[in-house]
Amino acid sequence: MTPSTTSAEKKPGYTVFGRKAKGGLSKWAEAALCALFWLLVWQAAAAAVGKEVLLPAPLAVFQRVASLAATGEFWKTCAMSLVRIAAGFVLAALAGGVIAVFTAFVPFLRTLFSPALSVIRATPVASFIVLALVWLQSGSIPSFTSFLMVLPIVWLNTHAGFLSADGELLEMARSFRMPRRKVFAKIYLPSALPYFTAACGTGAGMAWKAGIAAEVLGRTALSMGKEIYDAKIYLETVDLFAWTAVLIVISVVFEKLMLLWLRRMNRRFAYGGAKDAV
Amino acid sequence: MRFEHLNAAYDGKWVLQDFSVDLPDAGRVCFFGPSGCGKTTLLRHLSDRMTQAGLRVAWVFQEDRLIPWLDAWENVALAGAGREDALSLLTALGLGDAAIKRPGELSGGMKRRVAIARALAFQGDALILDEPFKGLDHTAKENAAQLLIRLGPPLCLLVTHNREEAALLSDEVWMVDGPPLRLVRRQKAP
């Protein structure tokens, strides 16, 4: 008799809860192998170019990151950039969520806010940064730019989430005369939460790109963007790569931690399957 | 209660055409007829009219319509019951152990019983049941029917195309046909 097999077992390399499946590699081993492949490609390219000023080798970059990390200034710079960009992101997520509530339930407000949304989405980020240089102090430009980049993403997605609420559940709520506040808390909000989460995932990447661009153009004191700008001015390509690598790590960790928390919220308050999975 | 001139059409086809009906103030009436003849549409219109007249109408929908991210007891409590009352109703329907499970973790029959518990928790003036025993075994059907008779409001309107279910819950069966829906005959439940 043939033993029963799961669909996961039938596909070589498919992982079950991150563990090794029959005939395949674990998720982590796979990721490590991929990273190693690209490091080798980088190393080969650097060796082929042969000039550190054009393309430094990975080892030189890692050594530079290590030497930077030994200074207090490095951590202060990273922390300040993180605080500025995270502040813009969090404010945009909150504002986008609140505006979405209004635009989803008041059609007039949808019409009223739509042109503003279109203008923000169509305007190049550089225009906003230059405008912010005129309007604001250098320290608040990254927050402002991140805020503007994230706001329309969260707003539009959350708005769509509210509109996606199941009509049959809403009819049930009317039949059982559920108070409006309860309908909002128990049906609308959980329906919008997965959309809000997806928007935050997309928005986090945008916030970092726009925020660092603002720091570069605004030459914000004690910022990763200014370090990247200085590296460009003094042709310190190793520094440019080192700061970019640090920036990538911080933005990825920020995004992962935020999504981890939001997904927990989804499992608890929205459609996240069985509670036991939390 | 008399309901007159009920009309409904879908895709240009009459489902209810100037349909009028006299309902008793109390009793359990079963509309028995083939699928697609307009029974559910009739229930919707009767529910709307009763609501407009100020009555509180509880529903057991054909689909369970349970909120997937809430526990079974929370779904019941949404109809206005406290936690203890919700738990008692679920226990009476044999779902004491499933009260803290979400609908995704329940079988079709269990979800059906949660929907019945929710309708009872509402304590309405009328109860409308659209194929209420779908997915239940005979014992569970009998148990649910007895609870509905004991705890349900004075007026119960039931739609089914299953004779056993009609006999279990109703004291009068109205045979219908359509569309458009028409009353064929009325008889006491077997």
C-alpha cells in the first residue's frame, strides 16, 4: 500500500514551517546559498574592475562597516535617521488610516480628497524635497518626505479595505440591530486591517527610499543620507557602499518587525485563521 | 398580520407578483416548495415589512454569516446576549466545547448551530429560518428544533424543501410553487 503523502512532500525543496522537507533544503540554507552566490558575483565583478573607487570588494565594505560600528557617532547617525523616517512613516500610517475611515463612509469627502491624492501621487519626490527645503528646517525634511510618500498608499489601500467588508455580514448586522460602533469595530475594521498591513509593507520601503533621498538633498546633520552625500563628494566609494549596506539592513529589519507586529494583530483581530496559530 | 402586494423580480423575471399573505400572530409556519420558487425572496420581503412595522426579526440565514474572526460565543453575543447567556445557548445546542473556537475551526453542522444560537439570543418578536437544519444529523436536528420551539419567539417562519425538517419544527405547512411564487395549499404539519 502506498503511504499517503502531503502536497508539500511531493514537491522537492518545498519547506514545511521552515524545516527541511524531503529531498530539499531548509529555508535558511537556501537563503544563505543565494546570499553567498551574489557575494561571489560581487567579488568577481570587483576583481574584474580592479579599482576600489569604482567598485569596492565585499570584504573592504564589511571591514569599513565594522570600523564605523566601533564609533558612537555611527550608532547616533543610524538612530537619528531611523527616528526621522519612522516618525514620518508612523504619522502617515495613522493619518492614512483615519482619512480612509472618513473617505470610505462619506462619499463627499472621497470627492473632496481625491484631487489632493492625485497631486501627491503624481508629483516627483524630488519636487517635494526641494519644496520642503524652502519650507522646513533640514531636520524635519526626511519625516515630511516619508510622510508624503506613505500617506497615499495607506489611505488608498485602507479605503479599499473598508469597502471590501462582506455585504452578507453587514446585512446580518442590520438584521440583528448591531450598534454602528460595534459594526465598525467587529466588521469594518477587521476587514480593512489586512489591506492596511499590506499598505504598510509597501509604504515602509518607500519611506526609507524617500527619507534617505531627502537627507541626501537636505544634507541633514547626523543622518545616513549626509554620510552618503559626503562619500559621493570625496569619492569614498567604500563608505558609500558601507552606509548603503547599513541602510538596507536597518530598513529591512524595520519592515520585518513592523509586519511581524501587524500580522499578529491580523491574527488576533481579523481573518487570520485559527487562534491557535497565533 | 396581513401582507399585501409583495413584488420582486430578478433579471426581468417575476419572483413575487402581487403576492399577498395572512400570517398568524403566533405559530410556526413552514413554506415548503422546490428550490428557486421564491421562498427566500418571500422571507426577505416579509422580514422587511415586519421590521417596518416595528417588530424585531431574528434570522437564521441560508449561509451561516458568522464573523470569521470572532469566537463562536462572540458571534452569539453580537445578537445582544451576554457571555453567560451565549455560552448557555451554545451548550444547550451541544457546542459547549466549541464556544471559544472560530467559525473556520467548526464543521458545517456546528456553524449552523451557532447561527441558530445567535438567532435565539436576539430574542426577537419573530424568527425567520432559511433551511435551518442544513448539515445537521437527525439527533442534532431534533435537539435544535426542540430548543427553537422552547426558546423561540411566538412567530416562526421556516423555509425548507425537506419534509423531515418541515415536520420537526412547524405546526402548519404551506405548500408553495413558482416562480412567481404562489400558495398551492395549507395543511397541518404531519
